[in-house]
Amino acid sequence: NQCGSSLVQAIDAPLPLVWSILRRFDNPQAYKQFVRSCTLSAGDGGIGSVRQVMVVSGLPAATSMERLDRLDDDTHVMMVSIIGGDHKLVNYRSITSLHESGSEEGNDGGKTVVVESYVVDVPAGNSKEETRSFADMIIGCNLRSLARVTEKLAHV
Ligand SMILES: O=C(Cc1cc(C2CC2)c(-n2cc(CNC(=O)c3cnc4ccccc4n3)nn2)c(C2CC2)c1)NC1(C(=O)O)CCCCC1
């Protein structure tokens, strides 16, 4: 019994800049505010790498083991799976993609649209709606933070 959804965020920064931040599997804390620390326990940040994430959430902080399933520098698509940790997000898989917004001619002055979709098991004792809103709330924060971080860099 799984649930999931897709979230969209418009960013006023060029796609290559947004991708340069998003693609760093070893440094999610560059924009994810709930992430306290991240260390690679396998790989060098490329496909197949595994990271150990510590998050700031209640007591004790939760940990998460995550694998980079796909990282495509041509199509700007990144896929990550949660493969362990002391939390209830079982079989969590996400796919995040970047798209240039604006007309084909000019890229509308360098704007980007991020689309992030996920699926996750609904924990026993929780409903689909609760689970979806739990994940949506955190992902929404992450995408707004990615916009803030990259727009700041783009408009220095
Ligand atoms: O951003 C983050 C960092 C991140 C990662 C984690 C878990 C270690 C994996 C957590 N967390 C989760 C928990 C323990 N509660 C659950 O497990 C959990 C699961 N079902 C639920 C369903 C309904 C209600 C409550 C639920 N409660 N304690 N901490 C946080 C919380 C906000 C502080 C943030 N994670 C995502 C990312 O994009 O990286 C986006 C969100 C989805 C996972 C991937």
C-alpha cells in the first residue's frame, strides 16, 4: 500500500546553476534544511553511491541510508531511494527533474522548473493522506529552499 505525489517549483535561476546544486548527492544540506549532516558510505557521488544522512527531527535525530539510482547530466534527472534508517519512510523512491521554462527562443531570462515525484509505503497506523502530507511538507520546504539558495547565487 503505497502513496506518492508530484511537487513543482519555479526558480528564477538558470537551469545549469540549479542542476549544479541539485546533482551533489554528497551535499544535500546545501539546500535541505532538515539535514544536519551527510557522509558517503559508498561511491564517490556517482550512480550507485550511498549516503548516510542525519536529520534534525525530534529526539533522537533520525538517520537515513540513501542510494543514488540515477544521475543524468544531459536530461537533468536524479533518482534517489531510501534503503534504510530509523524512520518510517519505507521503500521511498524519488525522481527529480529540471526543465527550462519560457519560450524555446530565449530561456525566458534563465528560469527553471523543478518537478519532484515520489512513492513511499504507507506506514501501519497512518493513512495515505497523512503520509502524503508529511512527505509533501518536507519536500515543499526543500524545493522552496533550493529556489532561495540558487536565486541568491544567480542574482549576486
Ligand atoms: O528532506 C528530507 C530529510 C528528512 C528525512 C527524514 C527521514 C530520515 C528519512 C525525516 N524524518 C522522518 C522521521 C520519522 N517520521 C517518519 O518517518 C514518518 C513517516 N511517515 C509518516 C506518515 C504520517 C505521519 C508521520 C510520518 N512520519 N524523522 N525524521 C525528516 C523530518 C522532517 C525532519 C526529514 N527527506 C526527503 C528528501 O528529499 O531528502 C524529503 C522527505 C521524504 C524523505 C526524503
